[in-house]
Amino acid sequence: MTNFSIPTFKLPEFIAKIGARLPQWPHALALVSGLNTAAKLKLLPEDSLQNLEGKTFLVAVNDTGGEARFTYSGGWFRPVFSATATPDLSFRADLSAYLQLVSRQEDPDTLFFNRQLSIEGDTELGLVVKNMLDAIEWPPSASRLPGLERVTALLATLPRPGRAA
């Protein structure tokens, strides 16, 4: 297997301006679908899931303008379509940080302390979510996605934070 890494990058600002004007519900539906699948496959520890009951979450991708609001209730992750209430826990980062996190290239602590991931809200709930993510045992095939090396090479050409475009 070839080793590759996802570079730290920031998408051009106009993408976030456009993305913020688009409907946000598709992001929430996609995210809760993935989370519910992970829960059904028993990739998420059940004791941790119990601690999420009735809590609301926000995952914002700064450089795409996308946001996903969701809750965990009755054993299911469910999208939240109104932004009226403050979520119990919010995550904000650029796309590259989330990709590095999901691929296990970086851990949440490193991204947080390097100011690439912002976590706001209930601190205890944040620790539950962090520990739950750390406990996931990914199948070996999940670490290698078709075409990811080509996408990574393309991403390496994007402007990096702190570097002139």
C-alpha cells in the first residue's frame, strides 16, 4: 500500500460564500446517514451513544460554507433542520482538517491545539465524542479509498493557510 498524506489546505473564499447560501439539509442528511450506518455496524460504542441522547450537534466546514446540525434521539442520529437553538456541541474546521481526522492522519487533540479544529459547548460531551471517535476500529479496507491518492495530489496544489496563493 502506498503511503500518502492529506495536505493542510484552504479552499478559496468564494466557495464558502456560495456554500453558505445553499441549502444545508443535504449535509445533515449525509452525515446522519453515515453515523447511523456506523452505529448499525457497531463501530460506535453503545455506552458512548447513550451519553449522546437528546444532545444537539453542529459540524461546520469553514471553507465550504457547509453546516450539518443533528441530534441523537431514540437510538438514531437525526437531522435538525432549524438553527434556532444553540447546539450542545459544535465543531468547526476547514475541509482538510476533517479529512485528516477521518483518515486518522491527525487526531482531534493535535488539530485542536494547532487551532485547526474549534470545539465549543459542553466540555464533558466533547470528551465523550472524542473518546468515541478514538475507539472506532475501522475495517482495513476503509483506510484505502479508490482514487484518494489522485485527490490528495490535486489538493496539494491548493493554497495552504499562511502561504500566499
